[in-house]
Amino acid sequence: MTQTPLDAAHAAMMADAESDARRRAYWSRLLGSELFVLLAAEPGHAATPEPRIEHLSEGPIALAFDSDARLGAFLEAPAPTAALSGRRLVALLAGRGIGIGLNLGVANSAILLPSDAVEWAASHLAPLHPQTILAEAHQIGPPDATPALIAALDARIAALAGQCAEVWLARLTHSDGSATQALAIVGMAAEARPAALEALGEAYRLEAPGGALDMLFLDATDPALAAFRRNGLGFDLPQRPALQTRALPGAPGLDPDRPPRLR
């Protein structure tokens, strides 16, 4: 089965479990990934899907997979599912004492993320730092995107008018030689990000199935923005007042500055 960017981040984290930087890189990749989540029931018209909860000796968990192929390999019969960003799933589970079972039984990156780790991640949803991805990028270059993909993204980005200042599409070449497309979204408030991640991720998945897309939230002073402006493809976006940011509270009893150690 095809290796994913989350596989690589997991392998790097496991190779040096004491490294805060590698744990941060893993969480950054996880929160930015599109996950296929098993649901308790068909979502119908509900605004918020309800994950199916499995009760293990380690505690209750929601089951998620970082590709639809892995989800299919796990399922023995059809079941209701939804594609959610890692950030959206963490936000859904936060405060409920529920962890995440990721890629269980179908990949070497299988891992149980306990509820306290989910709480830690939830406390870091607002101050999203894409530097862990950008630090590994050797080059920010022109995107490798089809006209159909650009048109699909453009249609979704048009709906973001008033929520951000700029959006750029570029190609990131990473230190291991792999490459991903990346959307740099400038000046978007924290509370608007989950919906943008889902809308743009869905458009990308429909036009580039199996591809990897990094979505990075930058501010106007981020040093990487110059490279996106120089080499990337910009999308037209009417300017309106941006939303105010709102920080989420930290998780009690956890060190807010250190990612939780995972096994």
C-alpha cells in the first residue's frame, strides 16, 4: 500500500522518541491531514458527524485512517464514514475523554493516541505553526497542478473572501526527496480554519486522488511568504475585514509547550 506523509512523520518520531521537534512535526502533519473516520451513524443533514467509539482496555477511541484505501482494508462490511481534517476530529473529541486509533491493523504507522494527547493537540489548534513543515522543505517552487485542480481550488477559495488576505499554491520539495503541493493561507482566523481545511481538502481529493496537500496558515510577517509570492500561484480574493482570532484554552495537567510522548 502506498506510503503516506503521515507514515514518514510517524517513522521519524519513533526513530527518536525523545525529540520534541519530531513529535511536533508528527502532530503538525496529523492535524493537517485528511482522515477517514468511522461514524456511529450516517451523518444525514447533521452539521457535526459523530465518530463511532470503540471501547478498549486503554480507553474509548475513535477509529481513523489517513487514506480511503486503508479504511477499506480495515472494514469487513460497509459502514458510515466521513472525511475530516485531523484538526476537526481532534476538536470533535476534545473534552470527552476519547482518544484516536489511527491506521490500526493496516499500516506500520498504526498508533493509539490517548485522550490526554488529544487534549494537548486541541489546546494547540489555535496557534497553528506550519514551520515544522516548512523547515523540512528544501525548495518552494511552482505548483505541479492541472487546470482542473486549479479551477476546483479557485471555486472553493472564492468562498473564503473576507476570511483571509492571500492564498498561494506552490510545490514543496522535502529533505527526503518527496514533494507535496502546499496551499499557504494568509491571515485567516483560527475559528475559520477547520471549515477551510475540509472544503479545500475535499476539492483537492476529488481532482488529485492519492495526492498529498499541505495547508499552511501564515501571517503577513512569516518569512516563508516571500517564497510563496515569488514562486507560487496566487488566487484572486476580494478583501474584506478579517475575523478576530480566539485562542483555545490549554489542557489542564499537561505541559503546553511539549508534545505528549506517544508509544
